[in-house]
Amino acid sequence: MIDTDMGDLLASIRDALTLPAAPTDTGRADRDALEHTRADAVRRAVDYAAGTGDLVGAVDLLDNAIAASPITYQTGHERVPRQGVVAR
């Protein structure tokens, strides 16, 4: 059974690495760059956890990295309200 701290770390890793598809060439290039940034953040968090045993600190590192590297490319899943303005 996975303890709560390990479950949180695994959930953060999943969140960091789960990126929606990008329907355009520009979006795919942006997605690829974000994927590399997020993968580096996962490696740093896992290295931190392995080196210190501090899973909570690793989750914090990874959650901060995710917040600092949001999805900025168009995913094709944007919602269009009645006014015609695209909302994300």
C-alpha cells in the first residue's frame, strides 16, 4: 500500500507529465518545450526525494514547478461562451 506522501508525489508527477495534445504545429512545439521543462522538474523532485527522504518537500518543489510552467498553448479544448470570447 502506498502511503499518503508517496501518493501525493506520484499524483504530482502524473499532473506534471500529463499534457493535452496540441492541434497545431506551433502548439506542438510549445507542448514539446513544456514537456521537457516539466520532465526536468520531475527529475529534480525525484532526486530531492531520493537524496533527502523528504517526500512532502519534493511534492512542493514539483507543484511549484508546475505552477511556474502552465499550459499556454492552444489545446483545442477551449470553451467558447455565447459572447464568442474564448475562455480557458
